[in-house]
Amino acid sequence: MVRNLNHDTFLVIRYVKRRLTVLIDIDGKHEWRECIDVPGVRLPRGYYFGTSSVTGDLSDNHDIISLKLYQLTVERTPEEEKRDREVYLPVVDNLKLPGLEAPLEPMSGLALFLIVFFSLVAIVFAIVIGVIVYNKWQEQSRKHFY
């Protein structure tokens, strides 16, 4: 959506009161559209924002024109202060990732029995076929033409 445009595109990332919001302006109209809004994001303290670039033959060229960071002073209760201080890894409350549904129910006793039974039957069948093939091979190797 941002390739080969004749105007600059902009991205705003906001993190306020455990809510992460990403806004974009790709139309060049200076109107922000919401890209993502995730409540319940808890980020640890003491980390830094950074940008990186790669030089060389690239298929796209993205320039970072400016990076503006603001620290907002937000009044917190002692409970919120303690809860935010204990975050060591980034966490999102009640996040449901695509492809991760509820855990599968455990197999019933009958299903487990049938799986084990047919597995054993298949193993015995493979052993019997192996013994027959081995005996035929032994018979063929004993025959000598003089």
C-alpha cells in the first residue's frame, strides 16, 4: 500500500495507558486512519526505541525523516504502578492469536484403545511380511547352480 507513491506516507505509534494504537496516513491527505488498536498491552520499562536501515541493492527505499518521542506524565494509582513495575516481558491481556483455538479435548478411552490396537496389528503385520521376505531371500541364496 505504500509503494511507488508520489507523496510521503506517515505512521504514528501510540502507547498510552496500556493501549497500543497504530495510525497511518498513506493517502497524502494528512488524515489518520486506524491500522491497529490493541488494548491491554503491557510493555516493560527500561527499553529503548530504535530504527535500523540496510544499505545495498533494495527493492524498496524507505527513509525515516523524523522520529518524535514523547513521554506523557500519567497519574497512576499505587496498584497500577506496582503492576507495571512487575512486567519483564511484553504481554497482551486476553490476546487471541489467529490459528490458536481452544486446546483440543483429550481423547476418549475408546479412541486411545483403537489407536493402540491398530498400531500393534500394523506392527505385527509388518514383522510377518518381513519374516516371509527374509525366508524367500534365504531360499534364493541357498540355490547354487553347479
